[in-house]
Amino acid sequence: MSREFKRTDRVGSQMQRELAGLVRDQLENPSLGMITIQEVRVVRDFSHAKIFFTQLGGEMDEKRAAKRLNEAVPMLRHELGRRMRLRTIPALHFVYDVSVEQGRHLSALIDDAVESDSRHSDEGE
């Protein structure tokens, strides 16, 4: 019988909480804007973690923001090592999360289709 949550999921969840606080408190850069850590996926052997983030406001585009976050990885790993009880801290890789934008786009397409359908049904009456 498998457990409800895998250890990698629990570690990823804890890393998400810790990284959210670290990014907020340690990377005070107005041009970065507000960074939200959406998800942390840790590989099975805990050697790597992919951190998906979104950005609100700020002057940097998502590529420059990802580059800035990836430049801060040594400091973030050091702080994670102090806060978490892990033998080794995974290598961190920040990736911009496009799923929120894709969801917004799909929602707009659905709204347009529903509006178009209702206009066509009104014309047919």
C-alpha cells in the first residue's frame, strides 16, 4: 500500500514555503516585482529541484527574472540548508510558470466562444 504523500512531495512543499519567505525577505529588488513560488518539484534522489514561479509587476521580463533568481541560488541553498532538516539540499532551478497565463488565455477563448454561440442562437430566433 502506497503512502498518501511521497517524501519528495513533502520536501517540495516545505521548500516552497521556505523559498517563498526567502525570496520575499532576502531578494528585495523592486525591478523583480512580486514573485510567487507556485510549485517545487523535487526529483526522487533529491539531487535537483525545479521551482516554478510567477511574477506580478516589476520591470524585468520573465527571462531576466528567472536569470536573477538563478543567480541567487547559492545564497538560497545556504539558507535552505539552515532551515530544513535534509542531508543535502538539491540543486535549485527556477523556471517561469506559464500555466497561469495559459489558463487565462483558455478562459478568454471559452468566454469568446460562449458569447459567439449566444449571439448566433439569438440571431436564429
